[in-house]
Amino acid sequence: DNQECCFGPGAKIFHNVLVNMDEGKTAEFKFRPVTVHGKLEIRPWINPGDGKCYSVYHIQASRVK
């Protein structure tokens, strides 16, 4: 892993994680790897616009550092 993101068409659904922060919590955008604390679930995210699955991992995050 070269720590580069694979944004855009063709990214594998298991190459990314959808993260939602707990209510009232925030995180700053970083270009470097971060540590996410929370609950990991396998929960497919289907884009309502095109019906395609873009991610299978989800974290409900309590903090990011």
C-alpha cells in the first residue's frame, strides 16, 4: 500500500471506508493517514443516484487523530 487514495471510477469497494462522526464530533481533513476510533461494520453503501455499491465498510467514529 503506497498510502495513496483511489478516488474516482474503478476503485474497489473494499479499498475505502465510509466514516460518519458521532453527533457533535468533528475531524480535520488530512493528506496523511489518520487513526479513526469507533465501531466498524460491514454495511454496503449503495449510491441512490446510480444504484451502485461504492463501499462495504462503515465506521461510526467517536474520534479521529
